[in-house]
Amino acid sequence: MKILLLCFFTFFGFNGFSQNNSLGKSDPAAKVILDNVSAKFKTYKTVTANFTLTITNGSDQVQGSKKGVVYMKGSKYKVDVSDQVMYSDGSNIWTFDKSANEVQITKFDPNSNTITPQKMFTNFYDKDFLYKLNGETRKSGKTIQEIELTPVDKTKTFFKVLVEVDKSSKNILSTKVFDKNGNRYVYTVTSMKVNSNLPDSLFVFNAKNYPGVEVVDLR
């Protein structure tokens, strides 16, 4: 249970490291772009983003692909990927396995290093990565800025992350994670809607809607 959602949330794996200058310095131009992305995202009251996760091997052969949608409102979020759904109302986290009809409930700790969808669009890069701007390209009429991030902690299971940013909208379009086992995990935002009305009930798992659901309360 939770393998795909855990992959979605934990590939960055915050550790609270301070940037070690002995490993090199980050590119100021890349920081400006990332700071602009973070600032723009923080202006949104709500976000609904459809995305795809594609897994390839070192030869770029597709090993699997999933579609999903993420909803965000303040500290609340809901991520729906295939047969797995994760809800958080800012206090609790529900992880629901549709095929097993089982939900696990844990307490959300804002002081922990747990990654959330909101963090993935904001200042996740400040302490845990060195980063540089690889350049700009044109795709589908858009100017794309590619930023390469390298984790400070070399024990991570991945060694590089490429982030594509739409220069005009200042939104992240895709994130490609290079795992040390040779796999590549590509998260691509296919559409995004902001500032729509999302009710608070969207971010709470309602057991009444799933007769017979097994509840595993780990709080």
C-alpha cells in the first residue's frame, strides 16, 4: 500500500541540512527562477493540477505510467492516483487504498520533515539542494527554463532532479528524478486550474462513502 503516493512525496526527503559550501555553490540565476516560482504559487488560494507520472529505465523505455490529480488549499491537500488517494485537512492524513478498501490515518506534524504537495511547489530547494540553470528551450510555443538540482545529502536514492519551468507563467511544468538504480521518474503537469472553489470537505476522508472500509488509526 502507498508505494506510488510515497514515491510522489518522498523522493526529495527533507533532512534539514544546511547547504555545504565545500560541495559547491548554487547558481544565482537558478535561484531567481525558483524564488519566482515559489512566490507565484503562494499567491494562489487553491490549486487543482492534473499530472502524469511516467517511469522509464536508463534506456528511456517506459516501465509504467499513471495519471493523477492533486488539489491544494492552504495547508490542505488531496492526491488521487489510480487506486490510491491521500487526504489531509492540515491536522490528519488519510491514505486510502481503493483495491483493499483500507484507510490508514496518521497525525500530520507540521514540524516534521514530511514533504507535502505545497512544499514541492515552493521553497523545497533552499537547504537540501545545489542548483543551476541549464538553459532555455522552446516547446509547444513556450519558453522552458531547465534547472538541475543536486542533493546535498549524497545518501539519497536519487542523484539528480531536472525541473522545467514555464518562463512566462512561472509554473513548474515537469520534474524528472534520476534514481541511482537507473530508473527515471517524470512528473508532468498536464493542466492546472487556480483559485477555484474547493470545499473543505474535499480534504477529509469520509468513511460513510465506503461501506466496509477497514480503518487503521495510527494516531
